[in-house]
Amino acid sequence: VQLVESGGGLVQPGGSLRLSCAASGFTFSTAAMRWYRQAPGKARELVATISSVGGSTNYADSVKGRFTVSRDNGKNTVYLQMNSLKPEDTAVYYCNRANYWGQGTQVTVSS
């Protein structure tokens, strides 16, 4: 199993980023996928979950209305669209499936 995140970077408050997670090594279309984040000195936090066919999504209260999780089963990729970013969204964002994790991608929200 391999999960490879991309799309992080430095963005100003109020800005947007789209994270991608390319998956391989398992049947992606049958797997629920999750995005987590971890800020310095804090525990890892579940941000968003998407069901295998994308019909069901769930979000942490802190990102509801600002973040959208989606997936393309034809490309074995899950996305996290992040809008109206705040400094408190600064963290390393990780893609997750069961016990497998990507290497993470850094998101920094700062002016």
C-alpha cells in the first residue's frame, strides 16, 4: 500500500489549496479514505472522511463549510479542497486508509 500526498504549501489567510493523495497497492474503489492533520505539539486530528463511492462524507467541526473531500476512483486519488484557510489550519496533512499513512504534506497559513 502506498499513499502519496501533494499540494501543500504556504498560503495567506483566506486563501485556498487543494491537496491530493494518490493511492496504490489496494482496491481503492472499495476503501473509505480519510484526511488527518497534525499541528506542532498537538495530537493528530481527523479532518474528513469519504466513503468508498463518495456518497458519504464527514468533517471535523473546525473545517465544516470550508473544506470539501472528494475522490476519483478512476484515478485512485482522493482530494481535499480547502477554502477560507485560517492560521489555525497550519499543520501536516496526512492521507489515511486503515493502518496505512502517507508521508504528509505541509500546509502553512500565514501572512
